[in-house]
Amino acid sequence: MNKFFDYLFRHQNLLLAAIWSYVGHLFSDETYLRVRFRLLMGKWPDLKNPKTFSEKLQWLKIHNRKPEYTTMVDKLAVKDYVSGIIGEEYVIPSIGVWDRPEDIDWDKLPNQFVLKTTHGGGSLGVVVCKDKNTFDKNKAIAKLRASMKDDGFRVQGEWPYKNVPRRILAEKYIEPSPKTNDLPDYKFFCFNGEPKFCQVISGRNETMCIDFFDNNWQHQSFHEPSDYPFAKNEPARPCCLELMWDLSKKLAKNKPFSRIDFYEVNNRVYFGEITFYPTGGFGGFDPEEWDYKFGEWIELPENKITD
């Protein structure tokens, strides 16, 4: 019976959070984030003296608004930014850019490619084509059209996305491992420029799994409280772990917190994206003590930057 009421409470709050994402911006950004935090995390955040990782990410949304962050979350503009720091050899080549899904020049695209919205986060705005002859263009356009309406600023309060131009980007298709048919994401959690953990997202084609490792590739017992389990077969240490660790450190320099993502294919590293607020800062950790440990590693800047 308790599980039943917990289920009702959780989904009631998710509904209220969805409603709040539409009406909440009648209030200040801080009020919006405080209420959303309460609805999703079950408690009010302390934004005057934040201690947890989740609280500090909300604080950074409000008080650390460096204009260059908009460039870093723009899937197209970030390519030049990353090339200038670690080199263009780590950037996935672009094929084309269009303002609307309906404008895509399909004849220009090769047999395999990836389409994504430049302002989107996660996989909601990503379309993968492995064979152009059997590719459903109408379905792809519908998905991209829906993603063009997605607003990370309005829903999650992630202000860097507010002014990202909404476009469609076509990229080179990166072939996954032929042994596993999987292309794991290696996501480095960096605190004040120092990577401490690598989060591995694997099994996207079957059951998506999430695991954390330290810099010695020791599996960690903590987890994000989500529906995604640990991998049944522990992800192998990537061949280019040290290189990705070093590259993430360079890209994370002078940032209170950032998550730097990479792929590894045939002993070659490709940059994925830069994220400032994983799960919008509303994910937390299990056990909860890790929310505090991650929070301890973020040194909040003394000077507040607001727009």
C-alpha cells in the first residue's frame, strides 16, 4: 500500500512539475527553480548556503551566467570552441546545417549520418540513419520538429540554452563496436577543472545502463536514482581513458562544474558535448550521501554573474 501511495505522489508531482514549467516563469528564475526542486526532489533547496550537488547546480544556474556557456551548449558552435582547445581531430565532422527539418537537403547526405537539433539535450533531438535506402524521412522530420519546440531553459531553468539558435545539424555517423554493436558514452564529471569520475552510459540499443568509475577504473557503488541499472557485464576500461581524462581536464578549465562527454571508436576519441547541469540538477544520488560529496567538490565562485 505504501508503494502505491509513493507511486501516486511521485507521478502527481511530475504532473505538477510539467504544469509549473508553463506557468512558473511568471515568477523569478530563483522562485521557479525552488518550486521545481521541491516537486522533483521532495524537499526545498537551500540556495543561500547550498551544500549538495543538486543545490549547487541550481545556484550556478542563477548566479554563474557566463555568456560563453551558450556557445558551449550549442551543438554546432561548440565544435569551433573545442577545436581551438584540444584540436579539430577530436570533433565529429559536420555535413550540413538547416534552419528547419523541412529544409534538409537529403541528396547532400551520405548513406549513413546523424541528425540533431543544435539546442537539444540528450537523445530526444537525435536521429540516426544507418541505411538511407530504408530510412523513414517523415518520421525523422516529425521527431526533429518536436525537438525544435523543446526548451531547456523554460523546463529545467538551464539558462545557457535560452539563446541558442535552433537549427538542424547533420554529422558523420560514428560506427559502434562490431563486437557489441554499442557506442558507450564516457561522461567525465569535472569539479573546478578536475575530473573525478567517469560515468558510462551503455546498452542504448537494448537496456540502457549507467555506471560510475574513478580514474583507476574502479567501479563505484553509488548510482543516480533512475530506472537505469548497473550494467550486467561491467564496462571494460576504454583504451584511451588517460587521453579522455586529460582532454576533459582541458575543456573543464575555469568552470565550477562541467561534464565533458566523449566516445571512443577504434582507439580514436571523439568529443560528444559539454553539459553544465546533468539531469537539470534534479537527479540526486543513491545513497544520498553522494549528493553531498559531489557538492563538496564544487567551489562556488565569489563573484556572481547574472544576465
